[in-house]
Amino acid sequence: MHEHRAAQTFGTFFPSQRNYPCGPIFGLTVRFRRGKPLGEILVQLTVQVTVTWQVTVTSALISEVKMKNALITGASRGLGLALAQRLAKKGWGLIIDAREENALEAVRAELSGMTNVVAVPGNVTNKTHRKTLVNEALKMGGLDALVNNASYLGPSPQPPLLEYPIKVFEKVYQTNVVAPLALIQGLHKVLRPNACIINITSDAGMEAYPGWGGYGSSKAALEHLSHILAEENPSLRVYWVDPGDMRTQMQQEAFPDEDISDRPLPEESVPGLIDLIEGERLSGRYQARQAAEVKG
């Protein structure tokens, strides 16, 4: 009996055209043979498996290794500036704010060579300004740290409570108590897992120093607010931190007739803040310089 067999390759079939990051793509080559021995149709199936490894770097893959981000208020000078400088050196993305636009822009220019920095000039007591900060945090992909550092001392020299201008007293509370809470409320949904909130306080919030009725009582309110926030939100790391006396403009305004050159520079309080930001400490009140010493 005469037999005729003709081979025909119908092609190579890929189950998917997707690029799999660091994974194989399987190609199936299917070959059919047709023949008619003894009037029967014979079909032979040969499957050839070709494995091709492809490494595709995609934005989704890169996003798995996220840059850490922090928002620091009052970052144009003093403690806020020192903390921003240290985090920039560590590669953190930064959102910084301050009332003085030129000073803030100078900080942005300095730090932008090290990391991604967004400068938002304005006053934290302004609702529109706070909304802009929230929007920038959303654009950045979320926050790992919120540092409420911006503060307002009040009059210099500070008057006794019986002579304290009520309008100024209200401004002190708006800046030191209301604005931090408003920012926390606006930003808590963009805080990443294990993010922390740091509210900068003062020993004046613990001790009844004569002449410190405005600033001191506002920091006492901020401390109690922070404590309650921590109790209400056990999944958050909430720290209220006393940086100690520092050689800053605010310290000079608080003691206008004194030589403050013996005070430590704000950079000396930064290691303790970094330890809290990057560590796993429980919520609570900390003294910045002691926190760093305990770690060491």
C-alpha cells in the first residue's frame, strides 16, 4: 500500500505576551503530521517547550523598594533645618515648610542635590497651606514621618499672663496646638505602615516657669493632646519630644538679654529624633538628647 506523509508546522504559540519580571516565558511549538495509512488518519503531536528568561525592570517593581518620606514643618532654620539635613543625607524624600519663603528656598536648593525635596512656603495655621501639604504628601506616595516642629513663641520678652495680649495668646495656640492636630487629621490617611508622628514640645510644657504662660501652656496642651492621640491610636507611633535648650533664634527671643552661646547646637538633638523615626520605640514622651544616649 502506498503511503504518503506530509509534515506541516503550524507555528509557535505563546500563552501570553506579557513580560514577566524575573520569570520564564514558555513557548509551545506544535507540529502536526497527516497521513492516510490503511485509510486511517494519523495525527502525531510533538510539543517543543522553549524557556526564555527575561528580566524586565518596571515601575511596579521599583516601587516595591520605596523611598522613605518625611514632612517637617518649620524647616528653614534651627531644629527643623538640622533634621531635614540629616534625613536628606540618609536619602529620605522631604516635604518642608516655613513662613519665610526665601530662607526655605535656600534650604531646598541646598538639599535637592542629595534627595527629592518639595518646599511649600506658608503658615501652618492657614487651612489652604495645610491642604497643599497634604496634596504634596499624596503626590510623593505617602509619609513615613510627620514632624510638627513649627512653633510660635509669642511676645519677646514674654509677658505675665495677666498682661498677655489675648489675640497673641490665641495665635500661640493656633500655631502650637491647633495646627499640629489639623495636620495630623489631614495626613493620617497617607501615613504608611509603621510611620511615626513627632510633636516637638518643651520642658516649659512640664514646668510652671513664670513668664512662660503662653508658650508653656500651649506646649502642655500639645503634650496632653499627643498622649491622648497615642492612647486612641495604638497602631501609630506617636512621640512628643523635648529637644532641650538649643542655640536657636527662638531661644534668643525667649531670653533677649542673655548670651546663649553656651547652649548646644540643634544638631545635637537630631540623633535622638532619628532614633525615634527609624526605630521601634513605644509611643511616649522623650528627651531627644537622652534618647540618643540610651541607644549609644
